[in-house]
Amino acid sequence: MLHVPHLNQPQPHRYWGKEGISKQEAKDQLGYCRSDVGANHLEKTQAQKLISYCMKSKGYKIMEEYR
């Protein structure tokens, strides 16, 4: 049986974050990492892995909040 979430249930939102850093600064760093690893020229899974390594090396981690 397929489970369909209730429309009013909060949905998780994941993003890169770092203590003392704004969400905009984190988005900017994510853009730099995408560029640094050449994400546009890689397979999606490989690009995601390299971007993750880059962000973690800068002290970022995946944060989660509910909307």
C-alpha cells in the first residue's frame, strides 16, 4: 500500500549550514564548491559526492528543518 503524506504535515528541508554563517553565505559557498569541482561536467552522483567533500572541508554540515 502506498503511503501518501498528509498535506498539512511539515516536510523536511535539508540544506548546508555552519554555526555563525547565514544561509546566504552557505549558498554562496555551495556555488563556489560546485564550480571548484566542475559539477556541470560530471555525473550527478559524482558531482554530489565531490560537492559534499568540498562543503565538509569548509566546516559545513547538512542541517534539517521542517516547514
